[in-house]
Amino acid sequence: MKMLRSSVFNAPMSKLFGLSLHFNNERNAVVHLPYNPNLVNLSGTIHGGAFMSLLDIAAWYTAAAHRKEAGWIATGNLSVNFLHAPKETDVYAIGNVLKSGKRQSVVEASIFAPDGTLCCHGVGTFIGLPPKDKSET
């Protein structure tokens, strides 16, 4: 978990978005996105692409935290539903494993406003990839 937590700080996109990551007691990722005026659309709400990235990151880290096999994982699919468009506020995403398997995992993630309003929900499939070299085992 420590390695996963530190990896988010090395990812250029995480740095660009200003993300922070921690894991709850169920090993589910909780990712915080601070308000950034550079991530809003013309209507002044957080851009859907930023939401999709946040969902993918929360779900990916949740899948990785629950993976037992060595190797990397890749997002195979992500289905997203936009439910509420918040303005000028931080948001956070929480991942939750629906099914964790040897080759693939299905993980949902939800984005919430600080007041608990559900803003966005997604379900993704994450594919287990074999280790590239012995250092990943």
C-alpha cells in the first residue's frame, strides 16, 4: 500500500491535478481533487474529462490494492454516469471492488462533493498484465 500511495505522487497527471490519495480500512482508494479553475468547462462546472480521470484513478488504485498476483494492471473499460455538476468546490472519489479475479477485476468508483452529494459514478474493468521483469514479482 505504501508503494501505491507514493506512486500517485510520481504520476504527471496526479501532479497536474493536485491529487492526494489514501486508503480506507477496506483497502479502497480515496482520491481528493482540490478545486482547480483550470479544470472547469465553459459553464463553470468541473469538466467531465477531469471526472472521468478521477474515477479511473480511484478505481485503478482500488483494483491494484486488492490484486494478489504480481504485475501491472490496465484499464480495459470504464463506463461513466454524470449525475451532478458541482461548481467551485473540491471533490473526492472512492473506489469499491465488485469482483476481484486472477485476470480481471470489476471496480466501481463514485465522486462526491464535500456535502456528500453524489456527482458521478463509474464502473471499470481492470486487466491483470504479467510482470515485465523479475523486479515486479
